[in-house]
Amino acid sequence: MGKFKAAGGVVAGEFKRLTGSKMAMISILGLALIPLMYSGMLIGAFWDPYGKLDRMPVAVVNEDKGASLNGQKLAAGSDLVEELKKNAEFKWVFTDEKDAMDGLADHRYSLAFVVPEDFSAKTATLQDDAPQQANVQYYVDDGWNYLTSRIGESAAEKLKADVGREVTKAYAKATLESVGQAASGFGDAADGAQKLADGAKDAAGGAKTLHDNLAKLADGSIKLQQGVGKLSGGAASLKSGAGTLAGGAAELDGGLKQLASAQGKLATGAAQADSAAGKLAAGAGGLAASADKLAAGAGQVEQGAAQVADGAGQLAEGLKQYAAAHPDDEMLQQLVAASQRVADGATKTQQGAATAAAGAERLSAGQRQLADGANQLHAGTASLSKGLGQFGARLGEAESGAARLTDGARKLSAGAGTLANGIESAGSGVGTVKSGATQLADGSASLEDGLHKLESGSSELGAKLQDASAEAGSVKSGDDQAAMFADPIAVSEHKLTDVPNYGTGMAPYFLALGLYVGVLMSTVILPLRDAAGKVKNGWTWYASKLLLFAPVVLLQVALADTVLIYGIGLKVPDVAAFYGISAVIALTYMTIVQFLVTLADTVGRFVAVVLLTLQLAASEGTYPKELLPQWLQAIGEWMPMTHAIEALRLALSGRSASLIGEQLLDLAAFAAVFVALTLGLFALRSRKIRPAQAQPGTLQA
């Protein structure tokens, strides 16, 4: 200090003015604490906020009612609560929805998670055609604390991942177990396929036998059709003769009725009746002979029809039995239906022939009675006048016999018609049998070929199912496999630089800010514009201010770094280098702010504050520059705080001295420019001040 007094210059005057005031010394001590207050308090407050989340109260409401997934009970909500109870990441408070919402509104809870009642039910829709996402509701008051909202969003995503992993694990376990069960099913299916092949082989042999028998059936149906054709011709002749007989019988009946009505005239026509009676006797005798022949022919027809009906019934019964053994053969079913129609027609034919035979018998009896009556009539014509009473009685009997004859003739005609229709239906049925038997024979050949193919395909199917069973059986279905299925990918983090906590990451930004604010606040206390003694030139004037300002700035650096490193616990690879880097940063700020304040005093401080604002926005202290507006990115490289923050980050991460040196050189360039500007400003002003008028000033308060 004596040196400065001897010099009698402005440097000595500045120190004399500083040491002469207790308030100035107290103010200098306060200025030294400003960077520590900014950087230390900010870094300390934000040192490790995410490490203290266990102090943040978070309400959890579980309203889940549970569900079932693949036969297993699923209680995703309760499982989530149990997991949270083991998780100390937050201060979990398990409560009801009303308390959670009230607590959120009163700020007793920072976040609130609500698990709805259908949470498990929607989780269990994973295998449905339209699965639904289970939704955990979380509530936060952005207006109260926006960072809490971001923390809540991160916590919600973590819960989503944890619950999703558990649900996927349960689903995967059930699916893998199903694959194991499918392996057993494939084995059973393979055995069944082999049995099917064996059955197809046996069925192919049966199909060949069926084909041979159906060929015989088709040949027999041709012969049957020919016989039915002949029978149909005879039935037509019988129908025609029966019609003629019925007409004659009807005429006889009418004549006898007329004879009865003309009984009163019989007496006068007795002679004529005698002659007619002779003719009647002769005709009646011939008619009786014809009736006997008709009755004999009708009996033969009846016997033939019975034989046809019996054969058709046997054929139908045989086909029914064969069809019962082969229920899936559609053509054989058609053949059975056709044979049944033939049997029905033959039965009707038999019934018609029986009716015709009975009518013929009655007709023959009637004709014999008619012949006897005619003979008696001829014999009694002589005594006709005496026996008219007896004749009337006999005539009544004749009329009754004629009526019976007419009725029998009509029945014979109807029976002959029925017989003809039945034989015609039988002929149609035999044609159907023939066609069906032919189609069945052809179809049975295709059936045999198809059964051979079925046998081959079943054998191949059995082999493939055995392979599938072996592959499916090799699938593992344990808890480890289910866990791997639910969470197959892990992410390994590799850090180029390990930043242990939030405070270490933000320390470069907060320290650069604190040093700048400390320099700026120092200009309020330290006199940077007036001279404290005789000004000889601009160099000595600038030196007086530099020697006053620089120690205060370096003291600020020493206090701030010391508290950060040894008080808060900031891990620094090279402590000496860290002190040096901080000193370069603070001295660079000093040169800039000193020039602005020396140039324009209060206006200069305002410009320094504006410059601080620009640096805070453009220096990448919080967000990468790529996220900043383009104009801020453009000016960021021209801001000293950008290089200051980068240098501190490199120092804390232990990077090479060359990389740190590049940033310090940029800061030195800024300092050189503003030192030159300040020197020039003092030199310019010193020329305007006359040494005789230079008077010591006072410290600015």
C-alpha cells in the first residue's frame, strides 16, 4: 500500500478510498457473496430433486373389481397396489376417490392415480375380437406446479409399462400352456388319422363288393322289366274283357227289371216266352261255360300277381337291409325307394287280381243259376198260365241274381283296371330300379377310388400331425419363458459422461449465471467511472479500476467454487483447473460489464441486463440449441455465457484440456476486445481531464 501512496496516482487513491470506509469494506464482502447466493442456492435447491420424490405425496385409488383371463383370476388393480407398496419412488397414499380429489384440490397430494372398476375386465379382453385398453386415470394441477405434471406423466408411463408387462406375462403363460395342450391334441389326432386310414382301407374292399352286387342287381332289373312288360299286356286284355262283361251284366240287369215290370203281360206272351226261354237257356249255358273259364283265368292271374308281389317285397326288403348298412349312399337310398314302389304296385296288382277272381267266381255262379233258371223257364212255359205266381217269385230271384252279376262284373272291371295300373307302376318302378342300379354300380366304382385316396391322405395326415405334435411339444411354457415373452427387449444405457444428479447437470448453468450477476451487482458498489487521484494517462486510470474490480471478482469465484465443491458436494475431477476456468469466466464477464458501465453508467447496466437475458435464452443452459428458435441459435455462438457453460461442463465431465482450452480461448477473445475498448475509452477521457483539476471522488453507494 505504501507503494501506491508513493506513486501518488489513481491506483493508490482507489485503495485509500476503499480502505477508508467501513461500509465500503462491508459492501465488498456482500458483493463477494452474490455469486455464491445465486449459484449455491440454485444448485443446492435443485441438487437432486428426483432423488427426493419419495417425499412427494401421491394418492392411489383402486376401484378395480377383477376379472378372469383364460380361466385364471385376474386382479390387475390389486396387483398394481401391491407393487406400489413395495415401490418407494413416491410417498404413496392409498385412499378413496373423494379424499384423493379433495387432497389434490387442497394440495395435500401432488398427484392422484385412479384405477377404474373395469380395469381388469378391459385387461382381460386381450383375446377378444375387439380388445379394449385398460386405462389408469391420473390427475394433476398444472396451474399449481407444471413440473409436477411432467413427473406425473413419467410416473403414469412407468405404471403403464409395469401393468402391461404383467398382463402380457399372464397372457403369454396361458398361450404357451395352450401350445403344450395342443401338442397332446396333435398326437391324438395323428392316432385318429391312422385309424381313419385303416377304416378307409376296409371300406374300399366293401365298396368293391358293393360294386359287384350292384352290377348283378342291374342285370336282374332288366329281366324283371321284360317280365313286367308281358304282365302289363295281359292285364290290359283282362281289363277290356272285364269291361265287356260288366256292360253285358248291366244290360241283363236292366232287362230283368223290365221283365219284372212287364209281369202282367207275361200271360199273353207266354208262347213267345217259351221260345225265348229256350234261347235263353242255350245262351245262359254258353255264358256259364264262359264264366267258368273267366273264373279259372282270374285265379291264375291272382296266383301270378301274388308271386310278383312276393318277389318285389323280398327285393325291397333286401335293398332296405343293404341300405341300412350304408346310410351315406344317396344312390342306394334312391334304389330302395324305387324297389318299394315296385313292391307296392305288385301288392295292388295282387289285390286287383284277387278281386277279379272273386268277381269271376260270383259271375260263374250267377251264370249257372241263370242257366238253371232258363231251363226251368223253358220247362215251365207249358204250365206258365198256372204258375204265374211261381214265375213272379222266380223272376224276382233272377232279378236279384242279375243285380249280383252286375255288381260282380263291375268289381271285376275295377280290379282289372287296378291290376293294369299297378303293373304299369311296377314297370315304371322297375325302370327306375334299372337306372338306379346302373348309377349305383358306376358310383360304387368312384367310391372305391375315393376310399383309396382317403386311405393315402389319412396316412399322410397322421405323419404330419405326429411332426406337429413333436414341434409343439418342444415349446417351453414356464414362468421364465412367459416373462421373456412379456418383456423381450432390454435397453442398456452407456454414458459418455456420468452426471450423478440434477444439480451437477445444472451447475455449469447456475454458476455461469451467478458469476455474471455477481459482476453486474459489483458495479453498483464499486466506482468504475471517476478517478480517485491524479490521472496521468488512460493506462493508469484503467489499471486503478482493474485492480479494484478484479480482486472482488476473484473473491466471488473463490467463495462460490469452494462452497459448491466442499459444501454442497459437487464432484470435480480437477479442482485447480475448475477454479481457473471459473476465474477466466468471471474476469471475461468483468471486462464486458466494466466497459458497458464505464461507457454509459446506469444505461450500461441496463444493457448488461439485456445481454444477460439473451445469454440465458441462447446459451443452451437448459435445453439443446436445436430446440431453440432459429434467431436464438444464430446468436448463441456469439454469447460469452455459451462458451462459459460449455467449458464448465467439459471440466465437470473430465474431458481433455484441449477441448476446454478452445472454449477459454473464445472467452479470452471476448475479454481482449472489451479490454481494448475500455482502455480506449479511458485514454479518450484522460485527455479531456486536466491534471490540476483531478480531484479524488467518493465511492459510489
